[in-house]
Amino acid sequence: MNTLPWLHPERVALLESALAKRILVIDGAMGTMIQRHRLEEADYRGERFADGFDRLHPGDGASHDLKGNNDLLTLTRPDIVAGVHQAYLEAGADLVETNTFNATAVSQADYHLQHLVHELNREGARLARACCDAAEAATPDKPRFVIGVLGPTSRTASISPDVNDPGFRNTSFDGLRETYRDAIDGLIDGGADALMVETIFDTLNAKAALYAIEEAFDARGARLPVMISGTITDASGRTLSGQTAEAFHISVAHARPLSIGLNCALGAKELRPHIETLATVADCLVSAHPNAGLPNAFAEYDETPEETAAMLAEFAGAGLLNLVGGCCGTTPAHIRAIADAVAGLPPRRIPALQEQAA
């Protein structure tokens, strides 16, 4: 595995060079920033969907509410999505994530917009690419990179959604593989520098995504760096499908990722022991982009940029990080504080792991 050449070797060389010198900063939450705009149905529809159907594909859905489909804003309000990307780049982000967290057929089925999967991912990557290129042109000594995001979908291949039927599944490995493949091709076509399978709560879902990634690479005869980020769901210290951070790493290490890490569900304080575990066992780079603490009674995040940055600076000072950023509740202010806090701190060195006896 990983014997194919790089699709964009010059970009990979820039990324690897930057990672060797310092801790790179990933952006913060897209959804948190979109919510600040208090968008209505008309914003999500734009001109293309204003009449209750897709004007470019009149035979397809969209005759019901689209409000809340943040991925669709890439097509209907690209100004808002670009503004979020630009704000994070100005705050010091080295890498921005595409607005494609729910741009899979599984998630877009909620809006009857499955036909948009490739377009949403392609345009999401193009928009992020344009923002990164503009920032890089202004600061040529600081390259900026696009992470093509593959979210977990709203279904789980490992767990039954019906407590009365433990053997039931509402998705399958092959079904997930197919929808991920469509998204992956879109992200590559749009110019992503790397792909990230993120917010993984079910490792089987992630394996379907990783399989689809390899299929896409094989079809093109070239590859991109792959990043993997799981989610420890609660104080149990396990993913939803029951794995500890170490077990999760073992399950996906075959993909030989550029990085493995954790994001979402927990704040930095709660994530600390699990990142330390990954930093100890992983023979690749380690990333962390936690929430701004835990949500309050109103599902809002109260952790200040200074608080988040101080905790993540401790991660970095302990030699645990190669990439760091923010998830739910984080803003450009959080990313600016994080970037300032880790500036000058050396990146984690990959440990020389002892080979197990055969």
C-alpha cells in the first residue's frame, strides 16, 4: 500500500517541509461560524433552488425545507463559506477544511439532494483552494493547504439503531464505500491537498471510507496524503463503536496515514489522556482539534480562546502534537490564540517503535 506516486508532489513537499519545522494549525468550526449569520430558508435555497426544485437538475428533489444543510451553502451562499475560510486563514490557520462534512449521499438524502454529492465536494474543495491560494499569494513563505473532509455520515455500520433488533443495520460497508467514493472523487477534482476521514465514531464506517480512498487513488494512478481523526464520545474513553484510542489506531494504521488524531465530542482537557496515548503508539503524525470545552445546558460552548489555547499549548509543550486546531464552538479568535500559543514549540517527534517479534 501507498506505492503510488503523489498526485501533487510539489504540494506534498511543501506540506512535509512545514510539518518538519513546526506544529501546523488547522482551522476551527464551520458550523459555529455559519450559525452567527442566522440564515433563513431563502439563504439555503439561493436562486438555484428558489422555486422548490433544482434548476440545473429539474427532475431532482429539494421541494422541502433545506434550512440547516450547511454543505449546500457552498453552492447557494459561497460568499459566507469563503468568508469563514478567510477568517480562519487570517487568524493563522495553515490548513482549512472543506465545507463537506455532510456531503455524502447518506446525509444529503435527508434533503433529497443525493445527486449533488460530487458537485458539493468538488465545489467545496475549489472554494477552499481559492481562499488558500489567495492567502498563500499574500504570504509566499507560508503555504496554506486544503483538507478535503469526509464526515462520518449519520449511520453506523457496526451498531443497530433498533434496541429490539441488535442484528439490524441501516447501512452497509459497500453502501458507505460507494457514497464515500463519489465524495472523494469530488474533493480530488476540486483540488484538495489531503483527505481527512474525521469525527469517526464507528471504525467500520472509517474503513469503508479508507477503502474507497484507495479505490479512487488506484483509478487515478496517484494519491494524496490521508489524515484520520476519531472521536472519543464520552468519559468512557471509547469511540461509539467501543474502541479505545489505542485500539482505534491499530484498526486504521494499515492505511499508513499522514496523521491520526482526535476531534469533537470532548474539550481539550478531557481529550488530553487519549491524545497522549496516540502520541505514544502512533508511527505517524498526531493531530488534535477539540471542542471549545463541553457544551452548557443550552448546547453552547463557553470555553474562551485563552483557555483552549493554554491547554493545547500544554499538549504541544509535552511533545504530543504535530497538528492542532478546533472543532465545535471554536472561532477565529480560538484559532488565533492557539496559533500564538504553539508558535515556536517544536512538533512531536515520531517515536522509534520497537518491532514486535514475529
